[in-house]
Amino acid sequence: MGQGCKRRIYVCFRLVKCAFLRYTESMIKSKALVLYKNEAAVVADEPSGGKFTVKFKPASAGKKAPAYASQSVREKDVVILHAGPVTSLEAVLDFAESNAPKEEDIYSLDQKNPLFLEIQEAYELLTSDEETAAAPVDFAELASLFHGSCTADEAFGLYRALRNTVFFEFNQKAFLDGKIVFSPRSKEAIDSLIKKADEKGREAEIRSAFIARLKKKALLPEDSKFMVDVEALALGQTDKSRTMHDAHMKETPERAHKLLLETGIWPITRNPYPLRWGLSTQSASEGLSSPPEEERLSVEGTAYAIDNAWSTDPDDAVAFDGKYLWVHIADPASTVTPDCSIDKAARERGATLYIPEGASRMLSEDSLADYALGLNEKSRALSFRILLNDEDGIEECAVFKTFVNVERLTYEKADELKESPELKKLFEIAEKNVERRRKSGAVQISMPEVHITVDPETKKVSISPLTHSESSEMIREMMLLAGEGAAKFAFQNRIPFPFVSQEAPAIPESIPEGLAGQARLRRCMRRRSVGVTPAMHCGLGLAMYSQVTSPLRRYGDLIAHMQLRAFLDGRETLDKDTMLIRVTQGEEAAQAAHKAERKSNMHWTLVYLLQNPDWTGEAVCIDNTGKLPQFSIPSLAQEAYIPTASPVELNGVITVKAASIDLPEQTVEFQQI
């Protein structure tokens, strides 16, 4: 008789014997060994009423912890491992810990563990015949085959050993039916598992070496692929980083940013803040339809779109015809309607994002040609015709869809034409409006501002003072008149509308002169609010006010135009509740854009200082009541607490330089020189 035949007879004999034993011992009794939640448990009492108690060691208890737990269970809650009796649960767990092959060695075929070698021999015995190899084997039968007499104390260790080898596959479906079954794997399946484990092991070695280099800040060029999760954390796309966790580093966006700088993955010019605030750095992609052919009032004469020389999206123009002040505003609401895809996208953005690298527009760049004012021979506008009374207030405001002749002027050119017949009256109206608002309690604050630009090729940063010309102040007053007129028009016609208000500031009796006084006034101001109920805007000195002059750049202005157009066309306007929800959504998004703009401006200011280490500038004392005096640095539009060699009076000037800069934390310390 051949060796293969002998093995088959031996296997058949053992399987028949074990099947008989298992059948006669399958009932759950006291001191039986079962699997409860896939852990070893001992039946503590005889089943009664379909229930019995099991004793087990919770997975949360440490290996050496003596803590055990008891639980009343039903037969369907457990899977019987051995009919028993067990000596004790401790003996069961001790055998499993001492004899079972370790999980970390599961893919090694060179183990010296005796139990592993027994399992390997059993596998070879079962797979000597192809028919037998394909058949699943009950645990009790398999354990007796490779271990001989399987005692209750040994059963859990044998079970874990089988789970921790590549030779047999655990049948999860059978386990759910209360059976513990294993199937011998094919040679090809074993080889595949070992190959994958080897690859995983090599990956672990590679990653371990990378983490060691990361801790030393000495990365190789190819290591950048491992830093993707660090970049995601720095950009606010996740709040975890496996890489930083493995390197025992604090997982914060600022620390991730610093690590990317230290390792050279990011240059200092990388600005993470728009993405960190969840904002797109690309303009809206969906273009507006061409303006509709509709009846419009043709306004005689020329209106003037006056703005900075670098402005590319003029959306307002002004004129005076001898009786009426006209404020013409771009009219994208002629095609953007409530709840259309462009409206929803604009609401999510809230406003155009202006950062030194460029503008990320609320509406598509392609829309400017059709909707910005002064880019075509005739411009389509939503126009506010304002009649002023003898007290220089608004007597009447009417709204029209118009065709307008628009000429573009820079602030510098408009200043030169201040006394011209076309502009003189506009400057006079603006001057009177300033006085009217001042009498109503308006607070005018002027703090240093700068214009920051970044060369797209070299990333060189430039910072230049932003001066408020007479014409820029004039245009501001025209926009305020349009906002006030629109608010009154909407209120009088019961149009649900986005009104902007601000509570009165608590201004002390004594305000210093100069920049220190302006800073003091600014600290007194309250936050503005946007709602659908008109209220006093105390900061502007206006009984009611709404922003309507930038529908290409601000969502609140755009939805205001939608309401005005619906009213003019005799269509149903959005109700107050809907308006409040949408205005609030747009305002929240706009606030995120403003925060990203401030963070971006600070980022590029610090980059400017890093690029210009010899920079020095003047600092003006705006507060000397604290431990350190506070200064404004006009050339940077920054404020800082700076220690001084001697006390400094308010508005006193010192010369400073940047002493230390932390780009990720956005901090800079200045020192007097």
C-alpha cells in the first residue's frame, strides 16, 4: 500500500472519529469553552430557561490585567469551541499566549513554533490529495488531526493558531451559523498572501526610514509623495495627519505648514489660506447668458465709471443731469434668477475673493464683457435716479432698467477734472452728503491702507500705500446715496430686502488727535448686521441703508437686484423668510472670504519682510496704556506691540525693523532701531 493511500485512510479514520465525538459532546454544559464576541469564554453555570452565564476577559483589559467579566447570554450569542470541562479561563488564556504562533509571524513559513509545525504537517497531509484538499474541515476535527487529543484548555490556543497561519482560511459565513470551519488554501493562494505581506513589509521599512528622515528634516526628493496628508492638514482639508502622528508631531494646520517649509516641500510663497477657509482660488466657471433684449430707458449724457487704475470689473457709474443724481449699476440680475445654478454658486462664494495673487470672482470672468460698465459702447444697467431735497437728503428714488453711455476714469484723472462741468456738481453733492451724515452721527475713520501685489513669475512682493483721493471719497458718497435710496425704495414698496444696520458706538468724550484718535474710534465701533428689517446704520449716519452697488462682486447686492427687478417686472419677489435665509448664507460665505483676504494679506506682508530683510519703517504710537505701547506701521498697514527704550507719546514716531517672523503662525516681532 502506497504512502498517499495510507495518509488518506488515516485522515478518514480521524475525521470519522472526531465527527462522532463532536456529535456526542455538542451540548453546552457548565465549564464548556465557547467563543463570545470572538473571544474565549467559559460557561459558568448550567443553561436554564435558554440562558446561561459566561465568564470572559474583555478585549479592553490588558494582557496582564486580572479583570474578568460575566454576562448572561443565549445559545445563539456564542459558538461552542469545546464541550469541556476547562480547568479555568486563566489556563485557557495562558495556553493561547504561550503556544500559539504570533500574529506578526503569520506570513512566515520558517517558524520554529511547535504548534505552527503541527499545523503545517496537517495541511500537507490534507492537501496530498486534490479532492480532500478542497473540502472544508470542522475545527474540532482539524485540531484533533494536527494536535492529537485536544483538551478544553488547549482549544482556544489551537483556534487562534489556525487563525494566525496562511495554511487555512476561516469560513466567516459558517461562523455566523454557529460553526467553526476552516478550508485549506491552495498553494497559489498561500504564495500570493506571502508576496503581498513581503511587499507590505518592505513598504513598512520604507516608511520607517522616511519617518526617521522627516524627524531630522532631511527628506529626499522622492519623499514628497509621503507628505500629501501633511499638505491636506495645512490646507484645512483634514484635521489629521498619519505622517505627523507617526513622527510624534502636533497635528495642527500651523504645525503642518511649518513642517512643509522646514522640509522644503513648500516655498515661503505658498499661500494656504483661501483653501484653508474652503474657498476656491478660481473664478466661477459657469458664464452668464447674454443680456436679454428687453425694454430699457436710454439715459442721455455720459456717466463716469471712476475707479483704481488696476480695476478690471467696473460695476458703477455716476452722473448728474441738472436735476437728478444718477447712479448706474451693472445688471447681472437680468439673467441671474433666484435658485438658478449661478445664483446658488454665487451664494456659496458670498463675494469675489481679492488676494494679492489675483481675484477669484463670484461671477464668471467671461461675464465682465457683457455686464461690467464702460467696456462696450452702450452699457446695460440697473439705475437709481435720486432727487435731493433742500436739506441735501433724498427726496425721491426711482429705479430703472437702462442703457447708459459710460466713460471710464481713474481716480487720478477724475481729481484733475474736479472742476469740470461734468464732475463739479458730483463733488459738491458728495461734500454736502458728508456733512449731512456727520450731523446724524456718522463716524469717519481713516486708517493706513496698502495695495499688495505679487509678481506671478518671480513671486516678488510689492507693497505701496493706498491713498484716498478726493474722487474716491466722492464715489463713496455716491454709493452711499444709492444704497440709502434703494433701501427707501424697497421699504416704501414693501419689497423684502437686505438691509444693513449698525448700532451706535460708545464714543468717549475725549478722542486724541491723529492716528491714535482714529484707532480709538475704531475700537468703539460695533459690528454691522444684515437682515430684512430696516434699522439705523449709526456708523454711516443713515436711517436705513442697503448695499446695492456691487452685484458683480457681492452676493447681498446681487440678490437685492433680483428683488428690485422682480418688482419692476411685476413678478413675485422672494418672501422675507426666504430672503433672510439666503442673505445669511451669502453673508457667512462673504465673511469667510474677508477672513481669507486678511490672512492672505498678512501672509504676503510677512513674505515681503522675508524677501527684504533690511526693511525699516516708521511706527506711530496709537496706544500707550498697556504694558507695551501699540504702534501702527503705515507703510505695511500693520499694528504691533513694540518695546521701546523710553516712553512714547501718542502719535509719537519711532523707526523699527522686523526682528523675527513666524510665517505659519502669522506673527512678527518688531524692534526699535
